[in-house]
Amino acid sequence: MVTQADIYYKAVLARDPRFDRKFFIGVKTTGIYCRPICPAEPKRRNVEFFSIALLAEKSGYRPCLRCRPESAPMSPAWIGKSAVVQRALKLMARQSSIDQGEEQFASLFGVSARHLRRLFEGELGRTPKQIADQNRLNFARKLITETALPMTDVGYASGFKSLRRFNDAVRVRFHRSPSEIRALSGAKRESDGIVLHLSYRPPLDWHSLMTFYRSHAIRPVETVTDDVYSRVFKMEGVVGSLQVCQSQNERELILSITIDDSRGIFAIVQRVRNMFDLECDPIHISNVFSGCPLMKKLGAKHPGLRLPRGFDPFETSICTILGQLVSTEHAKILIQQLVEIYGEKIRNPFTGGEASLFPTARVLATESLVEIKTTRAGREAIREFSRLVLEKQIRLDATQDPNAFRDRVVRIKGIGPWTAQYISLRAIGDTDAFPATDLILRRVLENQSTLDLECLKPWRAYAAIYLWKEYARTLSNKKRSP
């Protein structure tokens, strides 16, 4: 009789990247646990399998130095079943949550610290603090093995406030000092800037992502070519720039960061991963689509489409409001006006040339915006949205209830259901957002009477991306040249 463990072992022998972080392999003879894509070939009798890395470590295994389990894409098992656990894990991926007290952290989800610990231990076997510490150490090892940053900078970038505590924590978790890990990694590190490799589960349609970002580029903040996305930013008062391109092995993106303060690196990496939807599991989306004939067909025709989110949710939201009821090209002109008139002028840390930052919520909440050639209602909506963000009446993070978020946004005069849904999809990463009033999507629903959106929940945002990809040219109002 074939067991689940036998199936897992066949997947290990296949080295299929689609199984990456679906499970982990504990090797009894070495005390190490690995990803399914690890080049090691342990014998069947010497291995056991775990659904998540936490269970492997709880059983006494330490992470492999070759395949580095901490660098694998996140998995559905890691996310958890409880909505509270899922939202908490998303927030814990942000640097800002690491040093919060447990009671303050739990209050963000309307529960006590004791109840949140009980939920985490029941689903994941560890407390929120233990998982946050593991996230921090995973990121620390990534910086150790992939960059030439001094160990002091690595410690600060990973959220440690003292080098001694950083060294002790790394040694306890990985059984080696930071210097020993760097020496054993054998990885080629860039001497200039910070270059990190961001893994994902293939396939990923890089061309479609670049086409989208090129047609929606925020000029002059962003620059997009066929192969490279680049931009300037300001986080916690520090100006920086980044570039993202696809690696030749097509299993990872290469992120290059130029910034003077290493403490912002963690947040930058998380934003880029979210922007390119690197946590997506294509197999899971394919399984969801299998129950709908139309979506199953489109999934096979356009493999690897991802949700093209924004680097900064506030930027994305304002650009969406400006883009209401106008063409994409007209929206780009309005956005460029907004940036050039109200954005802060800076020097690009990478090129040394002049650049502009997207205007802040404080600026947009107080300026008249009369120089922007949009409607009065549009200007009022931008000011009101910015004011509510500034006063924290609207939050732009992925931890909240998307329905409550959309209800709050649509109450702003001048913002309709399409805008609220689109902001929910691109700004806060709601996988179930579906702008049904969109011209293309509305016509698809009219023409495809058998399309059942209910069976696609909570992944309807992916359905929207595939439908736009397939029908944008044939169902739009634009007249095409012969």
C-alpha cells in the first residue's frame, strides 16, 4: 500500500520545484532537514517528512546549509487555517512587528495575547514570538550567505539590537557562528550594494508582469524595461533605490538594493516579494481553477500569471483613484503631474541623477491639487483618502478584513465599487477581490453564463487577472488596427 510518505519520497527523487516547501525532509542520520529540491539523496529508511519547517525543528532537526529551507517560498501549510493566525503571520513578516509587545500585537486582531498564543500553538506548534524570532534568524542567514554586509549591519537589519545577542541566537539556531556560516556557504557575494535572490515556485510569467508594470509605471519614480524594474523610495526617512530582474535559472528573482541604512532591508524584501506575488502557489491556483471549465482552459493557456501588486500601497491607491474613468495613458500623465509637482526631489542613490519621490499622505491631504488636470471630485477623493490614511482611519496592510476595508473606502465621495475592489487587489493583496463592474470583466460575465465565481473563492483575484489577460483586446472599446 502506497503511503503519503512514499509519495513524498518520489517527489524528493524528482527534484520538482513545484513541491518546494509543500513539505520538508528530516534526515535521521545527519539531524538535518531539507527542501524537496535539495541535491542530497538520503535513503528512504533514513527520512521522515514534515508539513512545515517548524515541526522539523521542534523534532530536533537543524536546517540544511545547502538548500536553506528558510529561503523557500511560503506554503499554504505555513499560513494556517485560522483567519486570525493567517493575518498575524502576514503582519509578522514585516519588520515593524518584531519588537512589539505580545499584548499590543494581539490587540491588532481583537484578541488577548494568551488566546493568540493558544491559536498559534494549536495550529503551528509555536508561539508568535518564537515564529517572529525564527523569521528574524532566517533573514539573518540570508544576508550572511548572500551579501558582503558586515555582521553588525546584518544583525541590525535582522532586528537585533546588540551584536552579542545576534551571535548567540545564530549559534543556537544553526549550530555555527555567523562567520562560520559565511565561510561555509561558498556563495559568490557582490562587493558593491546588496544583491539578494528571492525564490518562488515556477511557473512565473515574467513577461506579463513587466508588460503590466511598464504600462502602469509611476514616472519618474519607477523605470521599467522589458527585463528590469527599478525605482527610488524613502522608508523611515532613508532614501534608497532598487532593481529587480529575473535570474537565468527562472526559479528566483534578483533584487539589488542601494541604501545607506541596513535596517530597512527586511521591509524592502517583503515589499518586493509581495509586489511580484512570489508567495503564490501555481499548483493551488490550478487546482482551484479545475472546477471551472473556462478558468481551467485559461490557466493552461497562460501559465504562471501573478497578481501585479504595488511596491507601496499608498502610491497604488492614489494612482487607482486618479485612473478612474480615464485611459491608462491619460492616467499616467496625471500621475506624472502629481509626482513632479508635489513629490520630493532627491538624488537617485544608484544612478546619481535627479529623481522624485511619490508625494506623501500629509502633502496630498493638505494641498489643493488644482494643478492636476482631473475632476474636482477626483481631487477631493485624493485629499480625503490621504487624510483618512494619515489619521489611521484607513489602514493599508494585509492584516485587516478586506470587506471592511472596501466598505470604508467606498464611503469616500468620488470613489466607487470598482476603485475599492481594485485598491483591495493591488494595494492590500486581497486574493478574493474581483472588480465585477470593470468593463472587461462585466462583458465576460455577460458572455460566459456558465462562469461560476462562487467556486473560485477566495481566489477570484487570480480569475480577474486571467480574464483580463485573455479578453482585454477583444472586449474593450478600443479600435484595433487591422
